[in-house]
Amino acid sequence: MFAQSVDLTIKDIFLKSKNNLHGSVITIEGLCSKDELAQSVLNAVLAYEYDELSPTQAADTILKSVGGSCDMTEFYSVKELISYITSGFAVIAIDGADKMIAVGVQGYSYRSVSEPESEVVQRGAREGFTEPLRVNMSLIRRRIKNPDLVFEQLTVGTESQTQLMLCYLQHCVSPALLKKVRQRLEDCDLPVLLASGYLCEYLEDKGTSRLFSGVGISERPDAVCGKLTEGRIGILVDGTPAVLIVPRLFVEEFQGVDDYSNRSYYATFVRFIKYLSFFISVFLPALYVAVAQFHPEYLPTYILTKTAESLARTPLPVTAEVLLITFVYEIMKEAGLRIPKSLGHAVSIVGGLVVGESAVNAGIISASTLMVVATAAICSYVTAPLYPPIMLLRVVFILAAGAAGLWGVTLASIAVLISICGKTSLGVPYLSSLSPFSVRTMRDVFVRAGWRLLSKHTIRVQKFPETEES
């Protein structure tokens, strides 16, 4: 099956017995610890006296008595054999036995547990998920010491055979919701699964808006544990330092781990900042285009004079100017992400000079336009998980404002709002607590109530109004 692949190793072994028992140890080079295999297992297996035991009895003896301190599991199929050796296990096969033994001696290299760069917190744990599946499971288990916490294994990817783990609390999760997630993962026809993001589209509800994602992604085990207590399901993908969380609600994009570590009044203030930044990043450039091009009477006289003078010195219409700066900023951002760090400062300096002062002095762009687009760009990073839809909405609203002014922005806003209101995440309305409105759940939306109130009644996600199944 492996076509003589050089990383597959098969070592013959001969047992001390009157029946001349022999077998093989099957491993994949670089995935298991050969030292641990030899010291903890093989030395004991080869030194044991098996007398006149049959091959199957010898395998049972190794499994129950000789194996030492390593985890050992018996199995009976070739499919399981491939899964075990490609996951870092060593497999002991005795000629003539009707079973094989998988030995847990994984020894591949991986990145140590460290703080995730994308979800930095001021207060709280500094641990983030890493690539090995078993390590990520242990990070969650350490925080929820409850037998109701279940890890359920699945395999996705016809070629990659990637292992997944469904993670949930039995007494919190909805059976209908769990069944739906299982079915969608089983129906996934991906040939290769290399990252958790591959699964997002398969977990989305069909016929609903794809603008915002109904699947959350977190790199912090403490954030995942908090969602599990609300009846959510976590999906751990082997080789990915993040966990998918379903269902996902819109209001959760404005919540952070720090909110629950700080005092409630400060967490509420931060949330208002996040909501304000979201609306500024989406609407400010469009409102600027609409007012400057169609409704200048709404501006105070002094600001109107300065804006008119600035725009009069530039060759492009205000809509084209705003779009140009927006796209140039996106190009600079992508360049900053892709180039080596040693060149990052050079790109920052060149970008600041070209797109900033030099462009304004040369009369290519106006100072007011640059300030508006820069403010919107900065605000978009306050809610970083929403950056992709924010970027798309910003361009759509700029085009609508350039075509019909404030009326265009209003019509585009209504269309987007209708689309979001019709979206569901595994049958749960995406805008729950806002639409359908729920007074009880509003205690953790715009404001963050104190823990004395939050801890009294845990709200399960399947109990939100108008949820399809519970």
C-alpha cells in the first residue's frame, strides 16, 4: 500500500517461545519515539518467555502483561493500522494472531503551547492551542474537570484522512444540534483537510447569507470552555492551532475573554467602543462620499470650505479617490503580511510617504479623504474577526453612496440588514438576542452584567427564541 515509501519501517522481531513465534514492528519514520519504543516496550516483549502460547494468546499477553507503561490498544482492520501508524503510533503484529497492537509512543516535533498572537489578552491565561490534537484536548480537559465533557473522534478527508474531535458537554448540548453537526461532517467530501477553515462552508446553513460566518474560530482554550457551557460544540482539527465553535452569533464578535476578567463597567465601555468602531469602519467612507458629492449642505461652513478646497485640487472624483486609497491600503496590508520582517520597516516608510504626505502635497488625493479612509481602516481592526465582511461592506457602501448619496447608503443598509436577519447558524438565528429580541439575553450584549447575575442562569444556545431545534 505504501509502495516502498522510505519513511515506512517494518522491523522483524522473534519472540522467546517453543512455537517459534515471530512478528513485526511497523512505524513511520519521524512520527514516533524509537527510544521510548525500545526501552518501554520492545525490551520487555523480546525478553519475555512465551512458552507454548499461540500467536493470539501471545498478543493478549503483550497487551495485558508485558507492555509496560505505554498506552496499548488492540485493533483488527487494515484501515485502523494505517490510521495508527500515520498518527505516530507503533504497531506490533504477531504472525498468525487475529489482532494487532498499537503502542502510544508518539514522538514527532511540534510547537510548544504559547500565547496566541491573534487573541491577546491583558488578564487571563497565556495558553493557546497548538497543532497536535491530543495536546489541544488536554488544554480543554484541564479546565473542565467534568466527566460530562466528551471528545468524539471523526475522520474527514478522503486523501488526507484528517482526524477531528467533536467536543461538547453532554448535559448542555442539544441532541438535535449534535446530530446535525455529525451529519454535515460525515457528508463533507473534501479530499484534503489541512486547516479548520476548510470546514466552515460545510457547517453553514444553506440558503442563508454567507457575508458573516456562522462558525466561530478561537485559539484560546478558556474561550472555548466558556462556549461549551452554553451548549456549543467545539471541533478540533488535527494539525490546526484553533478550534471551530458552532453555532456562532453576531453579538459574540464584540465579546472578548478580557470582558469577563475585568470589572463589568469597564467591559461595557469596551463593548461600546467595539460597536462604535464597527459602524465607523463600515459607514464612515460611504457617508463622506455621500455628503461631499450629493449633500454638502449638511456640513458646517468651515468644514465645507476646507473640504471643497481640498477636493478641488485633486483630479479624481471623490468616489474614485476613496476607492483608490482603500485598495492601495489593502495592497500595503497584504504586502506587509507577506514580505520578510526585515523589509517591513521599509514598506511602512515608503507607504507612509507615498500614500501620505507626498500624495497630498502632489494633489493626487485630498487630506480629508486620506483621514477618513485611515480612520475607517484603524477602526476595522478593533473587531478583527469581522475584518473580511467589513472590507466588503465598506466597498459596497462607497459604491452605493457614489451612485445615489445617502439614499443609496440607506437602501444598501436595509438590504444587508434583511440578509443578516435571515441568516441562521445550525438553526439558531444569527442575530439572537437582537432579532428575535430577548430581554434575558441582553444582559451580555451591549452591557456586560456582573457575575452575580450572569452566574444565576446559564443561557443555552438552543433555548434562544425561534431556534429551529432544541
